[in-house]
Amino acid sequence: MKTSRSSMIPFFGLILFLGIHQATAQGCVAIRHFSSCVGNTLENNLLGPGDIQIGSNYRYFKSFRHFRGTEEEPDRVSNGSEVINHSHSWDFFLTYGISDRWYASITIPTVINTRSSLYEHGRDERNTTFSRGLADIRVGVGYWLFDLEKHQNGNLAVGLGLKLPTGSYNASDIFYNVGPEGGPQVRPVDQSIQPGDGGFGITLDFQFYQKIAERFFAYGGGFYLINPRETNGTRTFRETLSPILQNEAIMAVPDQFSVRAGFSHSLSNTISASLGARYEGVPVKDLIGGNQGFRRPGNVLSIDPGIAFMKDNFSLNLNVPFAVRRERPQSVTDLETQQMTGEPRMGDAAFADYLINVGVSYRFARSKVKVDPELMNEFNN
């Protein structure tokens, strides 16, 4: 069957300006929620001119394992002093096919987070803080570099997007045993569960696919979020824990990145599987702007298996990345303190073991698209 040109737009272009789906992701306390690609099947993402794709992505993780550098601190769990974050996020997206190679998209994220700790509540008893609401909206465009009709077995796309500071970056809750005379006090919640970061951001993205054998494709891509704003004015109260944390009294607005690559294989006309790896995190220093303020730099290397179901214009996918390497490198404060005192210093961060990511989408096409079954199955990952 000959495939129409508009039917050749694969799922990788769905929301390229945001990068790889849930790149955000593995659940490190250092890595705030920043989602991206929300579709893992081909036919429902074949966006010809005027086609519209809508859908939602749900993500959950529990972070609780503490690391300094790449070394885990298992005693934090055994003695009950670990920090536990539960993160639920829902992304609602709409993508519009401008032409066979251009597309535009908007993603509206919402979050519900909880954080349980001892050290934030006087260290004598464990209490929980809470945040919820709209996160930072993203809009952008993407473009396939090569003619889709002439390059059916491989292509490369680039994207450019804008992150808007629509989410609250000073959400507050009650902290116990830390106020006047040891009473409760309302304070901003930890940076890791703030719905937004308070800055305008720019996303730079790429994605590619390449056929390597019958029913097998290689895929890959990534994004980098540039946050020029240095700090957002929200107090952390970390300077009350130690004088050396004075530099961390105000929250930073850090950059974020993710790269992902792997292989996909169609098991049937409606079911496919994929296996890959992803590397993502928050850098110690930003590309643009200063590096003062509080951030928890960190990175995660994960194995990323997935399975997807696709029928007609409907698609459903599940990915469960699980961490194989976690690192909390030295922050700017750590480095400055070490240079000043001559003593090694490295803060810690809590990471998750795995992430659950579920996506569902539906495509509204202006006309019935005829899809080559072989090509559709190859991309159905």
C-alpha cells in the first residue's frame, strides 16, 4: 500500500518542543516535574495539515533513597530519617498539524505532591507538607528536517518552545516545631514539590528515528530547558539550619535536561514494545544567568521499558523507567564551602527506584489517513 505524505508523520513529532516524554522524570528530588512527549504510537500521531491530537499523561513516583555523589546512604531508611516525596502529575496536551513537516503544541500540567520529613519539622517528629495546582504551561513548534515522503525509514526533527511561569513557586504549608517558641509556622514548601519554578524558560529539542530491520526501529531524542532567571525570591529557610547555607536562603530557577534512546518492535497490528535508556537531571550550573540560590543538582540513568496499544485513532501506552545509577553532585554551595574551609562537603538528595508513566491520546483527522501497516507497526512503541 502506498502511504500518503501526511500519513508519514510519526509519533516523535507529537510534542517535540518539550523533548522526550517525562523526561523529566525518574523521580529524583533534585528533578522537578517537567514532562514532554505524550504519545507512543504512530497512527494516532500522524498529523497532517489541520489534524489535531489531544491527550493526557499521568506520572507517579516515590522518592526516598538518599545519595551523596553516587553513594547511597541506606541508613537514612533504616533509621527513619529519610525524606519521602510522593508526586502525581497530569499533563493535558493539544497538538496541531500546521503542514506535513511543521506542528505546534500546548501542554497544560497539573500536580499533586506531598513531602514527609523530620528535619523540616524540628527533627523530633515526622510531618507532611502538601502542594497542588497548575504547573508551568509549555507552548512551542517543531519541524522535520527531511522530506517525509523521501525519507520514510529515518528522519530528524528539531523544536523550540517556551515555558511560562504559570505554576505557583511559593506554595506554602504548615511546618511544625520551627516557629516562635517552637510552635508551627507557615512557610513555602520545599523546592521539589513547588508546582512552578517562577521563570520563563526556553526549550531546545531534537528527535530522530531510523529503521534498522523489519519491524525494528531505533529512536532517540532529548531536550534542554534553559532558565535564564537566577532566583525567584521564595525563601527556603535553609539558612536557619546552618550558617553555611546562607547562599541557599532563596530558591534558584535551575536548568533541566534529558536524553533518551532505544529500540522499538511491533508485536502485532495493535501492540508494540520498546526498550531504551534515558539520562536526565538538573545541572550544577546553568547555561545562561547566575548560579546563586538553592538547587539540588542531580542526575539519573534509567533503563526504560515500555508497551503500547493502538487502534484506529486511539492510543494507550505505559512506560516504567527504573534507575540503575543515581548521582547528587556537589552544588555551588558545596564547592564554595569546600574551597573556603578546605574540608570536603557534599549535600544529599532523595531519588526514586522507578517511575510510572501512562499516556492516552486521540487524533481528530480532517480526512481518513491511509497508513502502511508495516510502517505503522514499526513505530508503534
